[in-house]
Amino acid sequence: MKMRAIVAALMLALALICHGCGIYSFSGASIPAEAKTISVDYFPNHAQLVNPLLSDNLTTALRGAMTSQTTLDLVETGGDLAFEGEITDYKTTPVAITGQTAAMNRLTITVKVRFSNRIDETKDFEQTFSRYEDYPSNQDLNSVQESLTTTIVDQLVEDIFNKALVNW
């Protein structure tokens, strides 16, 4: 009987602590309890070099992360938590120069993100995120572009998610 009372008291204390601090998920996200919706606007590509699939891929990946790693409902616009932004750079540059030629090239994608938290405006931010992947210079960008952009987009989405909802 005594053990049941202790367990019940601990469960009540845990419930009160979690309720007072907001909603927590297994992803480590800390979301205000009042937040019910999230919106991710389309991220247009304003880079000089345009990958025609990049805007769709980034927007879809960010929406997917928000719906799979939170309990928030995805809405078209005006969510309690809202993302908007644009792709500002997509470029390939030589790296690892050996002699007169590059042994490796680097694909870099840069995204400008504006995050609005209508529940707690102190969490709003506007920030540029950039990630890259290297590939052998003897490979044509067109032959590795899809796998590179998938990897980079996944990294960018993780960075954006962590900045907005994990507060790292």
C-alpha cells in the first residue's frame, strides 16, 4: 500500500512538471503547450545557380520533420509556429587542390530562415543556415547532385528544427 502511494505521488509530480513546462517529444523538442499548429511556407530558390527540385525538396523535408517529430497540426499559413524563407545560395567550388587541379569539389547550399513563435515571440529568429558535401572532382555534379542535395537538405532541416524547437 505504501509503495502505491509513493508511485502515485511520483507520477503526479512528473505530470505537473511536464505540464508546466510545455510539450516534450522524443526528438528533444520543447514546444509550448498552447501551440497547436505549425506552418512551413514554400522556400523559393533565389540562388544564382538553380536546382529545379531543391525548393520542393527542402520545403517537403521541413514539413515532414515538423509533422513526424512534433504533435502539431500542419496548416497552410499562420501556424502558432511558422517558418518562411528562401534558398539564397547553391554553388560548387573546388577544394583539396593538388598541384594545378582540384581533387575534390564542394556543393554548398545556403538557406535564410525566418521563424515566428506566436506563443513566445522571444523565440523568433531570422538566421542563415549553410551546409556542404564534398565529392570527387572526377565526378560530374549532375551524376552526384541528387544524393548530395538529399544529404545536405537533411542536415539543414535538422539544424533548422534544432534551432527553432530544441534551442541548441
